[in-house]
Amino acid sequence: MNPLSQSLRFLVLAAATASLAACATRPPPPVSGRWTPVNHYDEQSMALPLRPDYVYYATPVDRTLKGLLARWAHDSKMQLEYTHDTDFTLYRAVAEVHSDDLRAAVNQLSAMYAAQQVVIGVDGDRIVVRRAPSTASTTAPAAPAASAH
């Protein structure tokens, strides 16, 4: 055998050994943390809601009262009847509204915006927003008392 052929065989064998060694990996670390084993059944059945309840809440994207109520009306397949002549920005307290009941959420908003003379309610398939009636009474001045002579 010629020496060139032997060195070529050695180089091929060394390259094959090096490439196999490069593919070797360390074993995976042991499993830690919370995990669930697969391929087994639980002891009891658990209900999984197919349509979870809708939660009425404000997001920063809503920006205004009308925008918030328009989203709620759309999501509830209702109409928004906004007859108030002013729209209002949302403020921090509105973030506390979280309810799966539309009427309860609307009542909370109505109480929050009462100082701005806003009344919000649900009427059939409509969310209605209107200006609150003025509480100032416009009574005529009292007539002067007649004097007895």
C-alpha cells in the first residue's frame, strides 16, 4: 500500500470521527417547575366553558366614554344611542369597572359621570346616553307679602 493512500484513509477516518463527536450533545437537564404528565386521565371531570362570560371593562384604547360604550354595544350586539351633546375622556376610576353584567357596568359608569350630568342606561337592545335633567329649579320669585293696615 502506498503511503499516500494510508494518509488519505487516516484523514477520512479522523474527519468522520470528528464529525460524529461534534454531534454529541449533553443530556437534557432534569424537569423542574410546574408541569403536567401526559397520557393519563384525571380522577374527576372538570367543566371547560366553551364560551366564557363576557367581562365589561375599560381599556386605554377606548379613550372616551362614547368609544367605550360603542365597543360594549358592538360586542353585545346592541345599538348605542348617544344623545348627550358632549363626549368625555375616561379617567382612572373607570378602570375599576369589571362586570359580566352589562346593566351593572352601565350603572357604575352612570354613577361615575353623574357630576357631568350624564345618565347611562340599558333600554331593550340599546345602550342609551343622555343629559341628566337639570336639578336647579326655575321658580318665580315670591310675591311680596301684603301688608295689613
